[in-house]
Amino acid sequence: MFIEKTLQSLKEVNSHGSRTTVSNEGYLYESTCKFNESVSENDIFHLLKTYRDLPSDYLKFLSLTNGCTLFQTLFTLEKMKFIKLMKSIS
């Protein structure tokens, strides 16, 4: 349930494309999350033949998405120049 709710929430907040995120240094940047297609039940069945002791939460994750890229930064050249300038000032 935790995995399902977390992925659903991430998909919802990124449903309109990119979103503004705050870095740990306080800078704002645009980021996006991308989710791969889920794995079929047949693929999971074959996976379990080789790896019998996979955690159930990982199998649930695979049934929802076969991997994802979280908070990928979408910098434009102008934003990169601005951040470099701001870092040189501080």
C-alpha cells in the first residue's frame, strides 16, 4: 500500500509536466519524474523462478512501474548561467 500511494502521489504532482523544486542550497529548479511501463504478471512469474525471495513491496513496485527517474533536473542554459552567477556571489 505504501509503494502504491507514494507512486500515485508522485504521478499526481508531476501530472502537468515539470514542477518547481527547492534544492538543499535553497535554489529553485524545474524537475520532472518519469515512470516506465509496469511489468506483466507473466514477467514477474518468470522473475520469481530465478529470484524466489524478492520482497513483496518490490514486486508491487514492478507491477506499477518497471523503474522510474525521480526529480530529474530540467535546467535551461539561462538558469545554469544564473545559478553559476549566484554561486560566485555567495
